[in-house]
Amino acid sequence: QVQLVESGGGLVQPGGSLRLSCAAPGLTLDYYTIGWFRQAPGKEREGVSCISSSDGSTFYVDSVKGRFTMSGDNAKNTVYLQMNNLQPEDTAVYYCNVRDTWGQGTQVTVSS
């Protein structure tokens, strides 16, 4: 069974950066489309980005385009979400997803 473990969240000031990691031991990343989602307090979970299994192309929700970059390292069975110029509205619990498997989430808080 796939297991996903997120890390890298924390508290950062507006304009700061964080890099989230999603480790997937034993998972061959190329075989799966992997997504990052986030859920802010009182809001529904929303898709943030994903990386396609077919050609490695990436997709982003409009609100993070130009600020977030998703990448993968097959050797480490890990995907990353580099988040730059973070804003308070990016505050949420961030989850990675493969098919019907979710990680436990990592908290990102953007505040001065």
C-alpha cells in the first residue's frame, strides 16, 4: 500500500519561502500523477498543483502560478513543492495525494 509522508511546513513571514516534501517509499513516481492539495480553516480542500505521470508536465491553480514549483526526484521517491513569495492566503494544511491515498498533511502558516 502506498504511504505518503509530507514535511517542510512551518511559520514564515509574507514574502518568504518554504519547500514541502512528500516522500513515497517504494513508489515509482513516473507511474502516477501526484498532486498537492491544501485546506485552509473553514474552507474546502483545493488542488494546488500536480505532476503528470504521462510526461512529467506540471499544472498549477491560478493563485499560485509563478510562485510555486512542483518537482520530483525518482531516486528519492519524493516530490517537492517549492513555494516562494508566500502570502497569508497560502496558510493551510498541505497534503500530497496519489489516487485515493493522502498523507497526514503539513501545516503552512504565513504571518507577520
